Amino acid sequence: MRAEPRPTAGSIYGSPRMNDLMFELDLILKLLAGLLAGVAIGWERTLKHKSAGLRTFALVGLGTAAATAVFTDPFHPDAASRVMQGILTGIGFLGAGVIIRREQDGMPHGLTTAAAIWVTAALGCSAGMGHWRVTLTATVLALLLLLINHSVERWIQGKEARKRHTLGGSEPRSKTGTDSDDPAGS
């Protein structure tokens, strides 16, 4: 098979040297965006003393951004799609590694961290494709969910407990199965 020709350098930025510089700058920005998305989510997980923290999330964000950016080719648009499918499927194995079942109550532990790893991989793919607004917006939304969810969850549990108590029901279970319940972390 014959390789398809690349676009000429002069057709985009005026000179081959400038084209190479802009390509490299674009690649660096994509990698930094993936890394920063992973750092942001990893920072939150580290603050909550979870088993996967800053380094894990930063590496997931950086790695997925790199893999996606490398295979983003205007002549082969389906290549990036296949890479992202593989990443988002394969990252589930990493996420599964942080999910454990507690012996005390048999409840799964680490589901939120596993989901956050998957979201970080998706953010890295988005950054690697150069979708800046999607990457930034989704990172902020993920952080908001992770930061305020615990408070909202406790508030809802408190309302449920008061409601059951006033209706004479049994005491609610104290564990919901999320990793935000156990301060020892996931």
C-alpha cells in the first residue's frame, strides 16, 4: 500500500519551518490540557485520601491525550475513533482495580474513583482532539460533582433518616456503596 501524501507545509502557515513549529505547539497544548485535567481531578481525589490520586489521574490524562493526539490525522479520521474506543474500554480495567468489596458489609467501595478515572480518560481524549471548550467545561463539571457531591449526599441521607424516624421506620443503612462514605478512602 502506498502512503497518502501529507499536506504541504506552505499551505497552512506559509513555510515548512513555521508549520512544524505550529504543529509542535499544538501538540504541547493538547498534552498540557490532558495533563491539567488529570491533575485537577487527581488533586481532589488526593485531598480525600483515595487510592488513586494526583499521579494516577495526571498520567491517565496525559497518556490518553498523547495517544489521541498522535492518531488524529485528517486523512484517517477513523483512526482517532478506534484509539478512543480502545482507551475508554481499556481504562475500565484500571478503574476496576480500585473497586473493592468491603468485608464488613459486602458493599462495593471505590466506584466514584473508578468513574473519575474513566472521566479523566475521556477528558484526555477530548484534549488530544483539541476540543478545548469540551475539555474545560467537563473538567469543571467533574470537579464540581466530586467536591459538592459528598455534602449533597449527606444532606439527602440526613433528610431520609429524619423522614424514616418520624414515620417510625427502621434506621437507614449508613453506607450507600460509594467511596465517599469511607474516610479511609478508595
